[in-house]
Amino acid sequence: MNTCKSASCPQVADLLIEQTQQRLATQSITLQVTGTARNLIVDHGYDPQYGVRPLHRALQRMLEDLLAESILQGAFTKGDTIVVNVADGKLCAEILSGSR
């Protein structure tokens, strides 16, 4: 796993996560991503040759695919607050207790 050598990597990740949060907000779903989860996405999305450019694909593959599958399976619905964290080296999403 590569670590991000550029100080801009976490900032770019935050912007991409914010875009995902805005898309989910249109469905009345709130998304919270922990710093640990963001760092995992950054570590997987940074490439020394290409810099932060692959970060968007990593975010899609790791975060957006996870959320889309969960929504399609009915795990998350309108009004939920989803918290994304890291478990066993992978992203995991769960409903914040009390949001249902």
C-alpha cells in the first residue's frame, strides 16, 4: 500500500467525499466518513507516477460501490445516517444508531 506523499491527497479525497455526500443528500441520506476510512481510500488511490489522479477511481471502487450495493439491497433507506469506517482493512458502512 502506498502512502500519499502529497499534502493535497487528503484534501482531494475530502472534496470527492463531499460530492458523494451531496449526491446522497438528494436521497435524504447522510454520509459520515471517518478519518481512518478516508486515509484508507487515499492510500489505495495514490500512485507515485500519477499522483492523486487515480484517487477518484479508488473512491468509486471502495466507497461508492459499497454504498450503492447496500442501498440496492435495502440496507440503507431515506433518512438514514451512514457511517463509513475501516474493519479488517476494508471499508464498512453501518447505520448510525438511533437514525432509524
